Amino acid sequence: MRVQSVVVMSLGLAIGLAACSSSSTGASAVPVVDVKASEFTFQPATISVRPGVVTFHVTNVGEAEHEFEILAGDQTLSEIEGLVPGLEKDLTVSLAAGDYLFACRLPGHFEQGMKGTLTVAP
């Protein structure tokens, strides 16, 4: 039984050290882009980021429900639904270089201009 205790303790120590070493590797942080949604607009309306993982921190500062969708052509790559007034949500995605659109496609929102451009370039 003593051998099992030592093995378990050693395993626990190894896991703890691995966790510490992985958090102190100096890996670059994921960039965060703040986006405000209100009636039929996003602020900013134009976003530029580098390829890779990015987090969009979206806050509904309006009085109606909104969505935040990232589109490549007609295809939705990722989205936040149910963004009710006052709600904040994060959307983390990995993006390849290219030109995208972000929009709210709830009925009438897109048609009234609730969209923006997203450029991903090195």
C-alpha cells in the first residue's frame, strides 16, 4: 500500500508541475475585440485582426435582442444567439486570412444595416 501512495503522490506532483509549467510558457494571449451591438449597428463596423484564434467580446447596449454572426459568404462560421439587452458574451474562433462579414440576421436587422466587415490579414 505504501508504494501505491508514493505513486499517487508522485503522479499528483507531476500533474501539478505540468500545469504550472504550461501556464508560464509565455504563450501569446488570445486577442480580444470589443464589439457593441445596438439597434441596427455594430461598433466598430470595421474590424481587422491577424489570422489565428481571436475572441469577440460582444455587448448588447441596445433595447432589442441581437445576434452576432461571422459569415464567409452565405455560410455562418460561428455565432452568438439570444443577445438580449445588457448581455455580454464571448465568441472565440480561429480565422484564416481572408475577408468576412459579421452581422445580425434576425428579421429586419441585416436589411437595416446591422453588419460590418472583418478583415483577417498577417
